[in-house]
Amino acid sequence: MTAIKHALQRDIFTPNDERLLSIVNVCKAGKKKRNCFLCATVTTERPVQVNVVKVKKSDKGDFYKRQTAWALRDLAVVDAKDAVKENPEFDLHFDKVYKWVASSTVEKNTFISCIWKLNQRYLRKKIDFINVSSQLLEESVPSGENQSVAGGDEEAVDEYQELNAREEQDIEIMMEGCEYAISNAEAFAEKLSRELQVLDGANIQSIMASEKQVNILMKLLDEALKEVDQIELKLSSYEEMLQSVKEQMDQISESNHLIHLSNTNNVKLLSEIEFLVNHMDLAKGHIKALQEGDLTSSRGIEACTNAADALLQCMNVALRPGHDMLHAVKQQQQRFSDLREQFARRLASHLNSVFVQQGHDQSSTLAQHSVELTLPNHHPFHRDLLRYAKLMEWLKNTDYGKYEGLTKNYMDYLSRLYEREIKDFFEVAKIKMTGTTREGKKFATLPRKESAVKQETESLHGSSGKLTGSTSSLNKLSVQSSGNRRSQSSSLLDMGNMSASDLDVADRTKFDKIFEQVLSELEPLCLAEQDFISKFFKLQQHQNISGTTTNEAEEMDGGTLSRSYTSGVPQTISSEKDMIRQMMTKIFRCIEPELNNLIALGDKIDSFNSLYMLVKMSHHVWTAQNVDPASFLSTTLGNVLVTVKRNFDKCISNQMKQMDEVKISKKSKVGILPFVAEFEEFAALAESIFKNAERRGDLDKAYIKLIRAVFVSVEKVANESQKTPRDVVMMENFHHIFATLSRLKISCLEAEKKEAKQKYTDHLQSYVIYSLGQPLEKLNHFFEGVEARVAQGIREEEVSYQLAFNKQELRKVIKEYPGKEVKKGLDNLYKKVDKHLCEEENLLQVVWHSMQDEFIRQYKHFEGLIARCYPGSGITMEFTIQDILDYCSSIAQSH
């Protein structure tokens, strides 16, 4: 291998100014063995460049040729495959991975070691070496700057050392001092060698001369060691003395610690005793108040309240760890529990008695309210009970079972009391609505179907008592008008044999007052009771209540009120607002059914009452929701409002249904249709009721439905009419609708108002044109023929040459209509129009004036045709426009 190395250096690398540092005989892994050499080289010129060169032996001779070279800085990874076992394979990662197999493991290791050294020296450890034995790399690290590389060929790596700036400066000074330093380098080197020998001799003599001083120094060191030994002996004696003092001080410190610990324990014990005495000692006065305190007087209630609060504080004191194991503490806690149980039982019994007594006291006052539309006032009872509010809060926090029992008893007693009061109150309201006494009361409480039958046989008109409440301005509607319209056809209200006078404005005003009075009495009653429940049962303090376990359920109207409790601890309820709402639902469970019955009665009396109820109920619901949207009052009134809205929709539907079912007499003229007049009444009534109301949108929707149904029904009746021409029915009724909408100024019906006006105008024109064709029938037919010939393409001036339309024929037709005959025809036309039109709408003069204008227009049209088609003939009508005006005026005045 050495001979090959020298041959490669000589033939390949020396000509390129490179030095060969290491060589390895390799072949590519996995292929047919074709040996080549990998060489690690450095350039002799600065800056130094390190390369890995692949050299291959020529196939034709014994010389070598350079095949591939890689810069060492491009080498990323050297993979030796196995760091433990001997393996000749290794990989070099340049731009790609090159896999090699060395001829021997020794050569591979030597080559990798050389690469490691070059990496350390020139590349600053840039290359990664993996699966390489750490021992191999350690051996490759030089121990000194001038240490030579093992294996003679690698000495060149460490032979060259760069000169620093100081060395370069010294060499320059030395060369400047010798004239022939550059011209005769050998002589300069020999001179330097001689000077070096002289300096070496001087150094040796100096070392020999210093031997005596060294001996003196050694002697001094020996003496110093002896002194150190003596000092160590003294220090040891001092240490023994200090150890004795330390033991004594430790004993004193331990004694002081025990004394301090004893004092600390005594202070803590005193503190614990004072804590228990101060926090778990209940005054004798409080104990007496809890056992015997008067729960009827204000002073006794205050004393019991203070005692209960003190007891609760003692029971809820936060005991420190270990206190609950003390016998005295256990005895005191048991005493407190007994006191709490005794007082809770006494308090619950007393409050139950108060509830019962209140029910009896209130029942005695019902008689005076039986004839008045007012509800009894519960404020005195609430005021008396609110004195126990703090005690109820104490009971809620200490014994939830008894607290809940009181809650249940309160709901039971009060629900029965309120049920009697509210039912009597609604009976009075129904009596006042129907205007009857005992029999009216029986009628008001009948089921819906029986009540309807009873209504058809009894008169419901009665006195309108003097009541308080809001009123609606209904003076715009006259009683007489209402009666006339209802008598024209089957009534929209379908009230059987009842006369129209029973359903006049005064009755509706009376109903409005009564209904408003009912709502005005119920609202403060519910709000006052809800406020009392919140304060008395302390349900506004906390959002949620939690606890555990036995279930109890009470059946209620509208749902189930669930309770869960054990010894004083409640289970979770959704929220205290739900608790209040559930209690209110239990107490006032009869309000919603009674309101629905009252609404049903009002709807039976007069379906238009649903308008009043919708406005009043909407206002009260809106007011209640502004206070609390989730309250019992808001929810109940909201449910009732749904019923009222349903009745209102039913009223609208009934009117539309009756429009479809209306029948017109075939023998009499139609005139203003009943449902058109009734729509006017409904709209006028609704506008007076819904003025500034919150539910205006519902009315607008009803208006749209009704007006469209009116339009359809008017057209249907007009098509079916036999006595009255279709155009007259359409003209009169749409004129009436237009007049009604113009007077009431309903904003949502502007489009329908314009449509009604257009229909009225169109049918007026149609009726006028149709009627005018009859007085001058032959003249009309003649000129229609003339216009037909012109339309066929005959020139106007040539029409007179047509046999059927010559001048003689024209004169013959004109002679048939002298002024006297025209006046007679117009007079007959006026009489016919008068028969067609109804007096109620007063359109005769309007129609007659339109006919006069149309007749004049036709006259001018005929004259124009004569002038164009019969020029120069001198033919004219036998009457003039002035004659027409005189005829029409004379006819109108004569009738």
C-alpha cells in the first residue's frame, strides 16, 4: 500500500500541488468488484483546500488516473455502519449517498480517522460522524499542538503551523539585520543555527548555577512543615474545648424550647376555650324566648326573632378541627338541636293557626262584596303576617321540611279562600253583564252550548249600572243606524230573536266598563299576593336552592308542583322565580278558567265584544310583561289573550262566512248590501276601540281579510242579481265602501280605497253607456254601421253612396227622433234609472248628470260623423245641445 501511495503522490497529486494524507482501497457495494482508491488530499498553497479524490487504475497499463473529486466541505455525513463490530462497509453523503466496501477494516478506520482530523482542523466540526466508535475518534484527537500524526504519512498534517503576527514581525527584524538573508539562504540558516547553539549553552549554565538556591528553598519548606504540625496540634485542643461548650449550650436551648412550647400550648388552650364559650353559649333570655316566647305580640315576635338568629349563629359556628370530638361541644350541639326543633314546631303550629283564622275572617267579609264588583282587600292580613318574615327565613334555613309544610298549608288555605272570592266576584260581573239577577246568574254559569240555547229565548238587555273603569268613545255610531242595518239581512252576530236595541252602543260600553273593572281588580290582587309571597317566604334572596332527597308531589291545575326534602335540606329547584310562579298558580288556579268563562259569555252576548276584550287584555298583558315577563300574572293574562285573539279571529271568520251565505231577494232591488253596511259598522266600532291600541296590527290584518271578502261577495251578488243590473249593484256598493274608507281614513286600506273608487267609476260609466243606447236605438245602430264601413276601408266622404247609408236613409232615421220623442225617451230613461237605484245611497242625480254628459258626447260624435261623411248635405239633428240640457233639467225637476 505504501508503494501505491508514493506512486499516486508522484504521478497524480504532486503535479497538482496537492499532498496525499490517507488512502483506502474500495469497491462499490452491491456491484461487481472493480477496485479503486479514495484519497484524502490537501493543497500546498493557501488557502488550504481539502478534497476526497477517487483514483482508478487504467485498464490498459499500470498507471493511475484521477476520476472524480469532491470538496470535503460538501461532505455532510460519514456513516461507518457499525460502531461495535468490524464492518468494512461505510457511506459518504455528498450530493448523494455513496456506498463503499473497503478492502479491510483497518484501512477504513484509518481513512475515517484522517477525515475526522481534517474536519476538526479545517471545517470546524461541520461533518456528522455516525456509527463510528468513540474510541477511534478519541484516539484521533491530538494531545498537543506539535504532536505528530500517527503513521508517518500523516505528519504533514501537523508539520505546518501558521505564524502569528508577533512571530512574523520578529522574523522580519531578524532578516533586516542580515544582509544576505534573502540572497544566501543557506548562509543565513547556518548563522541562525550557530546562534541557537550559543543560547542553548547559556541556558544549561544558568540551570547549573541555580542548584544552590534550590537547596536553600527546600530547607525552608521543611521548616515550614514543622510549624504547620504544631499549629494543627493547638487547633485540635481548641476544638475539644469548643465541643464541650456547644453541648452545654444545646442543653440550655432545649430547656428554653420546652418552656416556650408549654407557654404556647397554654395560650392556645385558653384561646380555644374562649372561642367555644363566646360562640357556643346561648343567653338564658334567648332560651326562654325560644321555649315560651309570645308569638302574637310584636315585642314577643321581635324577641323570638333575635333568639332564633342567636341560635342559628351558635349552630352555624365554624368549629375548628377536633372541636366536634369534645364531649361538652357535643352536648351543646344536641341542646341547640333540641331548641331548634322545639321552636320550629311551635312556630309552624302558630302560623298554621294564623292561616286558618285568616280564612275564617276573610270569609265573613265576602257578603259585603257580593253585590259590588270589587275584590276583598288582603292587605291587613299580609301586614300581620309580614311580622313573621324573618322567622320564616330562619325556618327555611334550619328546617326546610317544616318550612315547606307551611308553604303547602298556606297554598291550600289561600287557594280555597281566593277561589270563593274570585268565583263570587265573577258571578257579580256576569250578572251585571247580562242584566239579570239570580236567573241571570244561573244562565251565566251554564256550559257554553246550554248558554247559547238559553240566550236565544231570553232577553239579555238590562240596566247599565254605574261602574268604574275605562270607556271607549262610541258616540260616532247611532243606535238607529245599527238597528236598520241589522234588520236588512241575517245578522252577523247570529243572536237569534234578540232585538237590535239590546246590542246598542250603551250595552257595549257597559260591557267594556265591566271587563276593564274585572281586570283592574284582578291585577293588583295578584301583584299584592305575589309581592307578599316573595317577602314572607323569602324567595327573592337566592337564585337556586339545593339539597337531597324524599319526593312529594302535589297535583295542580296546569302542572305538578314537586317537592323534595329530608330533615331540613331541600333538593334543587330550578329557580326561586319558578317557586313563586308555582305557588301563585296553585293559589289562583281558578282565575284563568273564570276569565275564559267570562270571555265566552261576552262573546255570546255580542261577538263584537271580542274587539273590546282584545284591546283591554292586550294592554294589561303589555303592562304585566313590562314588570316581569315570567310572572304568574303575565303568563295567565297571556294565555287568556290567546283565547281572546281566537274569539276575535272567529268573529272575523263568521262575518266572512255570512258574506258567502248571504241571499238576496229576487223581487226587490238590491241597494246597499247588508254586509257592506255591517262592514262600515264594524270598521267604525273598531276604529273607536283600537285608537292608540297595542294590537293595531291584528286589526289591520282583519281589515284586509274582511275588505277582500266584501269585494268578492259584492261581485258575486252583482252577478247573481236579477232585479237590479249588475253595474248598479257594483256602483252603489263600491261607492258606499269608498265613502266609508274615506271617512274613517284607515291607513292600511288605502289601496282598497283606491280600488273601490276605480270600480265605482268604471261601473258608473258602464251603466251610463249601456242605458243611453236605448233612447236613440235606431240612430245608434245607423252610425255604428257608418263607422263599420269606414273601418272596412271606405272613405268617409264615399259612405253616402252606400245604399243602406245614403242621405235619404239618414234623413229617415233622424226624422224618427224629433225633440219631443227624445225628451220622452229621456224621461223614460230617468224613470228606469230611478227604479234601479236605491234611495239610501242618493246617486240618482250623479248618474243622471253623467248620462247627460254622455248623451252630449254622443250627440257631438254623431254631428261630427255627419259633417265628415255627408259634407254639404245640410243634414242636422232635429234637436240641439241646448235642447238636451233643457230636457234633462226639466225631467230632473219634475221628479
